[in-house]
Amino acid sequence: MLFAIELLVSRTYPFIDSDALVERHARDTLFRAPDGSFLLHLSTDKTVDDDRLVRIDSRAALLWLHAGPEEFGIEWR
């Protein structure tokens, strides 16, 4: 059985690393699985792997898609 997910949207945005007080970049990527569910992949450009994969419902996916720049990264909290 083939399991393929579809890439919907990917966005990159800057943030301040509170440990080093330097600007870093994060990437959030939204995927749709064959069963209609959504996966949100969160990653940063830090040297330490800090990737997260979160399953979200369709309402959360719509909110994520329509978020303004001031709301980018809210899923990291």
C-alpha cells in the first residue's frame, strides 16, 4: 500500500533565539494525508534538531493557513 502525503504550504519566518539572542529562521510546512487529516511539520535552522510533527484538524489547518505574519510560530508554544 502506498502512503503519500500532499504538500500544501510551506513558509519561512525569522524569530529571536532566546538562548543566544540572535535571529534564526523557522519553517512550518502543512501536509494533507490521504485520509484527509493534516500534518504540520515545524523546524528551525538551529544546529540542534528541533523538529516537530503535529497532527491537526481541518479547523486548525484553516486557521494556520489564514494566520497573519504576527501569528507565525504560535504553534511552537
